Amino acid sequence: MSEENKLSKEDQDRVDNYLESGFNSVERKPFRPWRLVAVIWVVVAALGYISWFIGKQAGYL
């Protein structure tokens, strides 16, 4: 990889100004991994129950 800048000084200044302006920046809530784990667990449990119920109705279980 070359050490040269790929943008001119003026273009780099414009890019830096745009990135610092905060345009399209969104305040987000903090990530909650345990909530994600709980939601995934509920979905997997519900799908498991549905598949068990279908298997029971079809006579496989």
C-alpha cells in the first residue's frame, strides 16, 4: 500500500469537514446483548414448540 494521499489537500479538507458536521448521524440506544439473547431464545423456543405440536398432530411423536 502506498504512503501517498489519494486525495488532494482541498478534497481531504472537504471530506474532513463533512465527517465532522454530523450530517446523518443518529443517536442510538446502547447495545444490550442479554436482551438479544433473550429474544433469540424466545424465538427458538416458540419454533421448537410449534414443530413439536405439528409433530404431535401428525403422529410422529
